Amino acid sequence: MRHPLQGEYRVKMYADRRLAYTYLFPAVILVLVFIYYPAVLNIFYSLYRWSAFSEKKIYVGMHYYNRLFKDPVFYVALKNNALYAVISLVFQVGFGLIIAAILEEKFMRKFQAFFRTVYFSPAVISLTVVGLLWQLIYNSNIGIVNAFLKLIGLGNYAQDWLGSSKTAIFAVIAVSQWQYTGYIMILFLVAIQKIPYELYEAAMIDGANRLQMFFNVTVPQVKEMILVCTTITIIGAFKVFDEVYVMTAGGPGRSSEVLATYLYRSAFRNDEMGYAAAIAFVIFVITFVLSFLQIKLFRTGADA
Amino acid sequence: MNKMTFSERITRAIIFIWFSFYAVCIIYPLLWMFLSGFKTSRELFISTWSLPEQFKWQNYAMAWKIGVGKYFFNSIMVTVFTVLLTILVSAFAAYALSRFEFRLREVFLMVIVGGLMLSPQVGLISLYRLLHTFGIYNTYLALIIPYVAYRVPFTVFLMRSYFLSLPREVEESAYIDGCGSFKVFWHIVLPMSKPILATSALLTAMFSWNEFMFALVFIEDKNLRTIPLGLMNMRGELTTNWPVLLAGLALSALPMIITFILFQKQLIRGLTAGSLKG
């Protein structure tokens, strides 16, 4: 039963607006000064020619954007980010869902905890450690990738994976799949566990087989999670920096450059801060639109 | 259950082999890292698949001495302060947003959680300037403050929904007994929220322990580098002394692996609540 005075006390207790603002103050200031303000400032910075080491700024208007859209390296980077997104969708979202669904099958339940823990574990290790580790694993002299290929008789395919402009970006993307498929799998596992069992029973009574149950029950029931995972995977693909910087730094040549490494190179290697800011603005547009979608999708997902 | 058909057995066997193979693909590189850290350079070249003949603990000791020890200290400093500040700032904000009645509540919620839509890459150039202006470039604060700022939106989001789910009867009786809202927050709401505080702390710790880009740009002094940057530095200095580098990598990965094994449940709860990649 409700306490008769409850409502009244609640009103009094939490009516002090000034107190609420005091509690909010540190969080709001931090977010405004260190997240929003830099994003706005970045637009302004992209309109000037300036160097990290001097105060002088020369207004150049849209010059850097015009240059960017004619810059072949920009398109290489954009293409690599898109490759990142597509391959990650297939492996992380596609296989992640399939693996999660199989782990929830009765005959795999016994082993679920083991496989789940193993598959997820690389996701907690820093990208730097993983990147440096895989650089050695890909190494032609000491690495285990080529050694393994030789072991199983595919020695012809052994090559300098990170050192060739044809394979470098794929080798880097493969490492991300190794690291994050288990993470997306966990998200699906949690979503699948929430599906009411009656739905499967009903499908069984209708004579559905496993595959039909996967497509007619599991997939529609985790639809929201599929959308969320799709957006976070694509956002992640367009923000990628650490693993590329650590393993190839965008090379050989510019073959594995992505937007974020190109941004870094422009700013802190070539000292073209304005140009870097223009690249940052492109990242902003792409990730902002996608994040906006994600928040919308996640909200509907939470209500459902 | 009726008897399994032959094709069902085959399917199960194939699935099991596939899953085991995948598990080996995950575990073996990590195992290789730990074991190769014990090898001599010569062994690393010629006996790829065998165990080290003698466990060369000196590699690990050397990795620790030439840098990892120092980087650990820096990472711990940055992580501890990032976690404490993030939790404190976020808890206060989440409390205000989940309890108080005021007109701009929804606006503030949107402003804070909306921070999630802006990725760190977008602010990198401006922050670099801003930290110079504030005079904290190349100090621990150059990492701690941006880390806290970028963690607050998600942490507020997590904590607010948890606070909303808490029953309010205790808070109200405490208020009737004469407690102010700060006391209620500190002695009632926070202790009741231990699970979400633990989850938030873990996720924040993982973030700041592993963060690379800000650490690369905002710290110049070798002695202030956190682990991810320190390791890059080591790679440069060690050139081909790979066993020591591998030992350093293993040492750096260890705290996260142990934390994960101990706190799997809290971690997964946090990750699935937000569906956001580090």
C-alpha cells in the first residue's frame, strides 16, 4: 500500500532545483568543455591553415574540403574503412549470431561457459597489445601464420602479410575479427536468452526443424539486437585507429591508411592541422549520423 | 527424447570440431605470446611450435625493468583517478537526473548522453590545443580529464537506469527522519547501487588501461607514458629482441585477463546494457 504522505514527501525531497543543478554541474561542464566544444571548434579549425607550433592562422575557407575530395589517399582511406565495415559485418554480426545461436542449442549448453569465455577473452586485451602481438604472428621469420601454412602444406601462400600493399589491410582487418567476434557474440547470446521458450515449443509443434527455428524464431526475436550490432560495428569500422596505426601505420605506401590514421598523419607528421581537422569533420559526419541511428534503435529496442 | 539420427550426429560432430578449432585459434596466439616470452631469440626463430627448452624468466624481468614497470605505474595512476572521478561525477549527475523534478531535466539528460554520439577522433585536434591552453598537456591530467569526460555520458546512462529501478521507500523514510538529499545519496542510494558501481568501474578501468590515441597525442614525456604507448616505445628500442617484447606484451595483457576471469558477470552486464564497443 502507498504511504499516504509519500507523494508529498517526494515532491518536497526532490524539489530543490538548485541542488539538482549542483549535482549535475561537474558532469555537464566536463561534457560541454571536453566533448562538445572541441567538436564545434574542429569545424572552425578546418577553415584555417595553421601549424601546431605557432599561433598564426590563415583563413582558407573551404580549401581543405576541396582538396580532400580530390585527394586519392582520402579515397583509399574511405575504401579501407568501408572494407573494414563490410568484413566486420559478415564475421562479427553474421558469424557472431550463428555462433551464439548454436551455443544456446541444448547439446552445446554444457560447453557454453567455456566457449563463451574463450571467444570473448581477446576483447578485453588492449588493441595495442593485440596489434603488436599479431605483428609478430604475421612476421615472416618468427610468426606462426606462415609456419602454420607450411605445416599444412600450403607453404606457397606464406608471405609478408603486413608488408605487402595487397594484403596489409586485410591482415589488419582479420585481427579485428579475431578480437571482436566474441564480443558481438555475447551481445547476441544475451538477446537469445531473453526469447520466451514457448515460441520454440510452438514452432516444434508445427514441425519446424532447427534451421527453420533459427530463421523463423531466433532471427525475428533478436532483430533489434541485429540492428544495434550492425550500427556499432559500422561505427567502429569508421573510427578504427589503434590496430592500423600499431600494425602498419597506414603502410606500405598508403595502402592501409584509414580515415583516423590519415587524420593523425596530417596533423602530427605533416603538421597540416587544418587539413586534419577537415578529415576529422568527415569522421564526425559519418559517425554522428550512425550513432544517432543507434541511439534511436536502442531506445526502441529497450521498450520492446 | 527420441534417438538421434545419423545425420544429426554428424552435424553435431562437425559443429563441435568447428567450435574447438575456433577456440584453438583464439587461445593459441595468446599461449604463444606467454610461452615465447620465455624463449631465447634463437629458439623463437627455429623452434616455432615447441615449448621453451628452459623457461627464461630473465625476459620477463628485463621487460619489467626496461619499461613495463614504469608504464604500469603510470597506467595505474591514470586508471585509478579516471575511475574515481568518472564514478563520482556520473553518480551525482545520474542521481539528479533520476530523482529531482526540474524543468530542464530532459534537456540535461540529452546533453550528457548525447556526448556518446561524438567520437574521440572528432575532438582530437581541438583537445590537443585545448590541453595546451589549460597548461596540462603532457601531464597525467591530459589523459585523466579527457578520459573522464568521454566516459561520463555512458556511465550516467548506465547509472541513471539503475537508480530509476531502485525502490524509493528507504530514501523517503530517511528524509522523514531529517536527512538531506546529499546524505540520502551518500548513505542510501550509493550503497544500494554497488552492482552498477562495480560494472561502471570495471568498464572505465578497461577503457583507460587500454586507451591508445589520446595517450599517443597528449603525452610527450617518455616517463609519463601509459602501457599501450610504452609498448610501442619498447618495440622501437628492442628492435629484434622479440622474446623480451613478447614478455612485455604478456605482462601488459595479464591484468585485463585476470580481471575478466574474476569479474566476467559484471563486465558482460555492462557491455550488454550499453552495446557500445570500447
